[in-house]
Amino acid sequence: MVPTASLQDVALIAGPGFSAVAAGAAWAAVAQNNRVNKRSSQPSLRIQLISDPQTGFYGAVIVNGGDGVASGVGFAIADRETVIAGHIGHGFMAPGQAVRVLASRPAIQRDDEDRPVARGIAICRDRFGIPQDWTSAEEHYERYSRKLTDGFRKRPVYTEYIELLCKRFPEWTPKDDLTQISIANQQRVPA
């Protein structure tokens, strides 16, 4: 005689399986919500390279386009021979705030449209203290490490600004060949 299973027997076996699938879906929804919540309160810097029309000095406008306050805001901007680097004002940028920074001399090289040939990077810490950087090539990086001994928690990795600029643009001028020059102007601008 072949054993037959009633609908009640099948329900007893399938019920816990369906419950496990529902629990997994709920866990995934909570994880996604946490990621969205974290991103919604993060800074998001943008760096736009510029040239001052009166002086020809190269520089950048740095804007916090995110919804969170950026702390420890810094920058590094280099042409083929020189670099400017430093902190933005007191180090904080509110959402929507913009700052213009100019070098103390014109760029060495200009492109076909008379724009300075330069590279730049904007750096800050997010609300969790993790260093973030954005390049003038519109790339974004978080700098942290995780170790088994730390329970795989994110640990900030700090780097000197000019060294970081050279790391993000390896085809550009090496750090040892760049001369750091003074900043001519740094001022807040309407975003």
C-alpha cells in the first residue's frame, strides 16, 4: 500500500518553510531601510575645477550636495607642477553650502577651451567618522578597514591629502614632483 499524505500533513511540513521565507523577506526589507536611512543623512561633496577669469588662477568650487553635515572638510587640487591643499574654513560644511578655493598662480597647462588642466579631490568625514573622498572625475570612495580582531567594524583609514590625490589619479604627476603653493583665496559662495 502506498502511503498518501493528506492536505493537513503537507501543511504541517510546508508551513515552517513559508514562515522562514517570510522572515527572510522581512529581514531584507529592514536591512534595505537601514541603508536608505544611513545614505539620506550623509554628506555628498562635489568638486568642480574652475579658473578665475580675472587672474587665470586655477581652483575649485566644492559643494555639499548631501543631506548631512560634512566635518573635517579638506581638499587637494593639482596642475602638472603645483598643488594646493588644506581645510575648508573651520572644517564644517552644512548641506547646500559651497566654497570657492583658488591657487596663488595660473595653471601650467590649459586645454583647447582655455580651461586649466588640473585634478582635484574633496575630503570629509561622515556622521559616523568614516573618511570619504570625491574626485573631480566624479568618483566616490569610503576609506575604512575591517579586521576580525575588531569584530569586522568599520575603522577609519586616514591619509594625507596630496598623497590621496596622487593615489586617486595614478597617471598624474607623482607626489614628489609636485610643489605645494599657497592658497590665494577661499570664500563661501551661494550654492
